[in-house]
Amino acid sequence: MPFPEQYKAELISAIESIDLAQVDAAIQVLAKARDERRHIFTCGNGGSASTASHFATDIVKGASFGRTDRFRIMALTDSLSTMTAYSNDVSYECVYVEQLKNFAEPGDVLIAVSGSGNSPNVLRAVEYANSIGCRTIGLSGRDGGCLGKIAQLNLQVKHPHMGRIEDGHMIILHMIGYYFMDAEQAQSPE
């Protein structure tokens, strides 16, 4: 089997592992956060940092522009100077939790992305968010890792390959984002 065909087959298998009821539950959490004017934060490392940032962009622009009800979303991954200051002066494990201590309030939402589910800085952010009464959504892979256990809602791509996990995470976040950009708009009375 040629590699592209093999990759596609494995990607389809990874997508099939996604629990769509959990995705719908995440949509409801974010709709409530928007309606209550809560803040939504995203974080991750490496490819997951890019996924977190991409999702925030989709929501802050695509699901908010030209609308009365707008999302208040921020990717904690996007403040490079803040992240490198904490990494250099304190530790990399605190780069997200310390930002949450500045901005997060009870009722806000944290979306934490980790393919392994075991990234220490992501786990510390989720632990803190849980401790102050935030809603936490984890995007994990493989067996869910520690993130799957501590996030209040775990959106898991049950596949061993990091590339397919990251692909699956982007698909999940596009399902969520495009619900607000396309499906919700189509349901609105004019």
C-alpha cells in the first residue's frame, strides 16, 4: 500500500475513535461561556500549541466577527515574551498556570491540548483551572494520559501515532468552531 493511502486509512481510523457526544458537550460548554461572557483559554506544546492558537483564531475571528454575541478567547501559547520569561526565570512547567492566575476566574473555560496527555505545564494549568472552578476540556491522544483523567471533559483521539492524534485534534476543534461559524448561523432566525 502506498504511504499516502496508508496514512489516509490510519487517519480515518483515528477519526472514527472520536466520541462525537463529547464533541457536542464541548460545543455546549463553549456556547454557555460565550452567552455568559466568560473567558476561554487554550494551551499546548509544539504542534498542540499551534492547534490551540489556530482554534483561538478561528473563534475570535470566524465565530465572532460581525456578530452581537462574541467569544472572549485567548491562546496562552501566543505571548512568546511571557512564556520565555517564565521559562527562563522560573520553569517551563509554570508558563500556562501563571498566566491563568492573572486572567482566569471561576466559570471560565480552559481547553488544554496534549497528544500524550502528560505535558507537565498543561497538567498544571488544568489542575489550577479545576481548583478555582473553571470548566476544563482536554484534547488527548493514545490512552488519554493524565490529562484524560483530570480534565472535566476529555476529547480523546485513541490512536498511537502523534501525527494522527494532532490531525484528529484539529478536526475536533474544526467541528466545534464550524458549529459556531456555520451550523449555528444557519439555525438563527433572520
